[in-house]
Amino acid sequence: MLGHDLTFAYCRAPAKQLPCRKILDCWFETFDVRAFLGEHFTDEQIRQALAPPVDKMTTLIDLIQRARESTT
């Protein structure tokens, strides 16, 4: 996602406790990433990590709704 070479350690937990959602795409040719994930993360963590990102419009609507609710 960053466009340059990175270590696998970086991809395992980029700024959070879950691996990057693109980890399978980037590392599948190097080793069995899916097996690694299964050994180090729960099924729920893997599902969360690999889930597609929420689109920006949905995020914006959610933020507006939260702001409205906090002012009332």
C-alpha cells in the first residue's frame, strides 16, 4: 500500500494490533501467510484485518450522525 519495500514485521502490525489488510496480496509468493496468520491471530482478528475498508461516504455519514447525537 505504501509503494516501496517493507519488512514483514511492518506489515504484521502497521500502527495497530492487526496485520495490514493487503498482507496476503503482498507476501503470498514468499511463504504461507495464511498459515502464519492462523498461528498468530484469532479467526475474528483475521476477519477484521482482511475486511475491505469502509467507504468514505459511509464514514462521513456516520461522523455527522455522531456529531448530531452528541449535541442533543
